Amino acid sequence: MMRSMYSGVSGLRVHQTKMDVIGNNIANVNTVGYKKASVSFKEAFNQVINGGTAPSGGCGGTNPQQIGLGLNLGSINTIHTTGSIQTTDNPTDLMIDGEGFFMISGDANAENRLFTRAGNFTFDIDGNLVTPNGFKVLGSYIGDQDYAKYLGIDPSKEIDGIRVSKSIPAPASASTKIELKGNLDSRLPEYDDGTDINEDGKHVTDAYIKDSLGNSYKVVLRFEKTGNANEWDFTVPEIKRVSDNQVVATNLTTQTLTFDGGTGALTGATSFLIDLSGFATDIHFGVPDGSASGFTEEINIDLSTVTQFANESSAEGFDAENASGQIGMSAGTVTGFSIGESGKVTASFDNGVKKELWQIKLANFNNPSGLIKSGSNTFEKSPNSGEPQMGVPASGGFGPTKAGSLEMSNVDLSLEFTEMISTQRGFQANSRIITTTDEMLQELANMKR
């Protein structure tokens, strides 16, 4: 009879543990990145009263007679399904829309790493991207050496704490090419026929370029119609510094342009180099080349898209662009940071430059349920989780990062309340076993009278 009482006690103990887990789930229903836990039970020992027998002679076999001795806790598993999404519009709030964990660390060398799905990050006073309890978010530096020096970091580190600063500048860059786009009117008269100058036979435009310090210059570009059909003289009469209107270079090139009379397209050479090396020692243009001045001191004039049609002249000059934007740029300061779906931290400068500085790194595990909860929405690896497999968002099975959003708890209140009811009833039933067994023992004790 005591067996039933001990079975009831084991049932009370295990159902109480399940209620503890349910209570913790419900308490964390609004915790960012929380992963709920699930409890399962298993049988305890079974006492064999009578062993089974095999068929013998004319009799059949008998089954064993066993009495169970209660239950034990089977498992408490962490469920890593994705929680609901909360939009915050805070650019440093991040969520992973798929597989992966953010890596964080609280030591200088980022060797002791924890893992989290809670992306409620902020910048601290030193520009570190950190969790609410100060752990640094880890990634790889992908910016220029100059920016690494401004940030005071070692760019050779494979993994480091993400750090940015609003004090880093965007260096000025010198212009290398002027692109002319538009049309020259084929109907215009000859500019100079040898006896008379017809001002209607010319088209003058300009372009603005930058030197290596970011100073602006106005380049005058002049087209004059010649006496030959479909032919123009192209000149660069002067370059002026915008700040003081001082002429710094004159008569830089004279080229003859010939257009196809049928298609209006420029034939022959479509680009020319103008040499600025002999005009000023403190003004530098072109591509850095390691020479005495440090630059090629050349500007390429690209006329490949200029046409000649019977339409108004519209040719204009532009400082050329590359994949990063306009080549010639003034120096700039940081205006903000953004984090894309690929996890790249990009700095925006007030001169229009955008620089990718960091790549957020994610980790994943062969068995995420094997991770150990270490508090503050963090996990640490265990022997059954496996080693972390690192990668970048939106690649290699890792989910993309979404800025301005947070992953909330994956607790389902309706399921938790249902589990609470069944757990409560299980606890009541096990307590009834104990009271009923006690009553039976009392009846047994009363038989003496």
C-alpha cells in the first residue's frame, strides 16, 4: 500500500516542477528573444511481482505482473521556434529572420562568447554596440585601414566587438574624370569663318570638380562649330577655384571633334587627358600614384555620350561617379549608421559618402536545444550543442537581419494556460492518491479494534 503513496509523492514533485516551468514561461511572455521550455515525464521503476512464463506442454504462456513505482522528470527542452515580431523603428534594434544567434562577449579579446536572439542593442559612450547589460556585439571589421586607425581597433582580428564613432571623418577625394552628356546642335552656324565671328556658333558649359583636399573648382568647357560639316573645336579655356574665384589653370586642351553625319555619334577619339601638373604645387587631382606629388595630376575628359542632332545644344559636364558615388568629394563627418539585411554596418557622411565598416557575425549549432541558458537572454554552448558554426546574415542558411524590429518571446499563452490546467489537475489527482492511501492505512489500523 505504501507504493501508491510514494507514487503519489513522485507525481506531486514532478507536476510541481512542470508548474515551475509553465510559470517561468508565462512570466517571460514579453521578454525579448525568450525561448520557452517544455517538460516531459517518464516512468520510474517497475516492481515485478511475477515473471512471465513461456508456453509449456498444453498450457499457454503468462505475462509478467508489474507494479509501477511512480514517475520521474523526463526532460526540460528549450523550444527554439521564432517568436513574434515587434516593430520599434530603432535602427540599432535587430532581429534574425531565420536561423542563427548573435554573438556577444564581455572580455577584451572576445574569446568568452555567449549567444542570444535578443537584438535590443544600443551604442555606449565609446561607440561600442552593446546589449542592455554591456556585452559587446561581435563582428568582423571590413572598412578601410584609415577608419580602423580612427576607431582605435586592430583590423586584422577575425572577430572583434563592433565599434563606431561619430567623430570619424570621410576624407576628401580628388576628381579623376569629367563626363560630358547631352547634344550639340548640328544646325548652328560656323563660329569663325576667318572674317567674322558668329557667337551663335558656340556652346559653353562647365563642370565642378574637387582637388585632393576637397576644394571645388569650376572647369569651363567650350565647343565651337567649324567650317567643316559635323566638326567642332573643343577647348578647356580655364579652371577657377570656387572659394576665391581665382583662375588656377588656362588653355588646357584643344581637340577637334568629328560626328557621324548619319547617326550623330562622335567618331574617332572620345576621351582626352588634360595635364594639371604645371599649374600649382598645392593643388592635386587624379589618381594616387606614389609620385612626388602623390597624384597623376590628370583629368580625363569623356565625351563618348555627346551627340550631334538637329536639336538644341544641351551638353553638360559632370564629375564622374563610380560604384560608391561621385569620385571627387569634399571631406565629411558622420551623420548616422544603418544595418542592412546582410548584417553590414554602414556609416553615412554628410558629403554623401557611405562606408561599410563592420560585418555582424552569427553563429548556429547542430543542436540548439542543447544550449545552456545563462541568464539575461543569453545561451552558452554545451557538450550536446556542438561547437558554434559562424557565418553572416542572409547567407549559408543564416536568416537576414532586420533593423528596427525585435524578436519577442515565443511563448503561446493559450497553450501555457491549457498546460497549466492539465498540470493542476494532475497535481490534484496525485494528492488524492496520497489522501486515499492514508485513509486506507487508517482503516487498516482500525482493524485492531
